[in-house]
Amino acid sequence: MNAGEVPPEIQLDLIQASQARGTPELTKRLERFEASRARDDHLGNFRECLAGGDPQRGRQIFFGRAEASCRRCHQVNGQGAAIGPDLSKIGAEKTRDYLLEALVAPDKQIAKGFETAVLVTDAGKVYSGIVKEEKGNQLQLMTAKGEVIVLDLGEIDERATGKSAMPQDLVKQLSKSDLRDLVEYMASLKGLAGD
């Protein structure tokens, strides 16, 4: 792997097997590999999660794991919530790098139309969510819980763009194997029946 000769699909497996074995020679080689990671690459510590995952396990994480909470905000083929982008065709539209980045660095690229707005009213109340509609003198804001709040534009004192609604600490909640499986599952979503 240090020579760049290991296929991407088995890199994470090799790292994990080397860590589990833990011999002094393997530990030294792992340290050399870690030191060789590009420091200016925000995905550098996760590149081994780009390929080789199990899409079925990824689907189970997406729909069933509370730590991930993917379906709380995203839909796939009508299942889940419509707070964030519909991911039914994400594998046909985006690269694996984009998918991994969305999981480990969600603020790098926020999907158009899903930027978070932070609104402060004249009364001092603070609301945060995604602007679903702004028409006439009203604004509809969908909160992270899926509630729609309607505000009069005249009562909004301050308005700012916030961070991504994606959980910032997702990488702390999931293992690298989990991330790899999620990437594999999302990469398989092409908008076809049976995805």
C-alpha cells in the first residue's frame, strides 16, 4: 500500500488487518502510511472508504442506524423524509469523492436549495432551517425536525446562512467500515427500480 499497489477496494481491509495483527513491523509500516497522507486533502484520512463497501450493509445503516439518522432527512425511492435532498439518483449524479465528502465534511459543498438559514425576528426569536418557499411577504422555513414555520418577512430582523444541516460529527458516530458501506450504497443509487 505504501507503494500504491493495493487496489482501492481492499485498502481499508488491509489497514484493519494490519492494526489487528499489531506486529512491530506492521505498526511501523502503518505509521509510514499514515505519515504519507496528504495533509492538504480534507478527505485524506478517509480515502480508503471510497470503494469496496457492502451496499446492503450501507442500506441498513442508512435506514436503520440511529447514529447515522440518514432517513430522518433524506429520501430514497419515497422512503424517508424530504427535509434534505432526495438521494434516489445520487449515485448517477455524483462521484464517490462527493459522497464521502458529504459524510465527513458536510460544509464543503452544500446542495443547492438546501443551505441552512438562520433567522432572527424583531422579537429576538432565533429560527434555523431550510427555506422552502419565499413568496409575497412570507417565508416558509423547514426545521431539522421537519416542522414548517411560516414567518412574515417584515418581522425578520437578521438573516444569515448557516452550516449544513448534516450532522457535523457523523464521522465520530460511524466506523470507517460504516462510512465505506454508506458510500457504496449511495453510489449504487441510480434511480432504477430496486435501488
